[in-house]
Amino acid sequence: MQNKLKKLDKQLEQLTTKKTNIESGLADDSNYKAENKETLNHLLAEQTEINTELERVETEWMEISEALQNLKG
């Protein structure tokens, strides 16, 4: 279980970095111009995907962490 927890930690770190990059793109006013509509739509789709994945990984991390604490009990 420890190895799985470490793997999930790494995934959380990677997903958080991706989320930060996407948020930076969404903060860029130029992405809201008509000619960048495709870029904006791509960023929004990625944001949704990353948020869903982050939630899944965080939940799994919490469950494993809790199980480890119960084992150490």
C-alpha cells in the first residue's frame, strides 16, 4: 500500500502542475479573443478532465492513507 500511496502522490503532483498551467492559460486575456476560441475550448475541456482526475486520485489517496492508518492502529 505504501508504494501505491507514493505513486498517487506523484500523480497528484503532476496533475496539480497541469492544472496550474491550464489556469495560467485561462487567465490569459488573449485566449478570450474570437480567433483563439479553439484554444479556449481546449483549455476548458482539459480543465474539466484534470479536475475529474484530481478528484479521483485524491479520493483514492485518502482511502489508502486511511487504510494504512487503520493497519498501524
